[in-house]
Amino acid sequence: MAVKFSENELNYARKKFYGNLYVTDVPLSFFDKLINKLLIYFFLFKYSLVNLKRKILRNVQSVKKKYIVFKTNQKLKKFFN
């Protein structure tokens, strides 16, 4: 089925990313499941922080650009008056 294929591809990608820490054996023990979940949540948390940082920096830069444009326009008005 396509759904199972998708899960297999996802497991393969995670195995390549985490290496030997991520377990893909069929009979997973409780400890293996716990480690896999922790690795997945750590990955999601890390990228959430990166995205939050990018969002904050984007907002700060847009505010700086608006301030710079306003300041430049004021200088031009003084120059032409």
C-alpha cells in the first residue's frame, strides 16, 4: 500500500539522519520506541527554534527597513526645501 510505503520511506530517512541511534527493527522494544520518539521530538524542537529565530529576525529587519526608509525621506525633504 502507498501508506505503508510512505512510512517505510520516512523510517529510512530518519535512519539516515540519526544513524545507529534510530532503531528500525520490526519487533521494537519499549526502550527502542522511547528513544525513537525522543529523537523525533528533539528534531522537531530544534527546527521549531530555528524557525522562531528566523521569524523574529525577519520582523526585526522589516522594522529596521521601515525606519531607515522614513529617515531617508526626511533627509530628502530637508535637502529640497
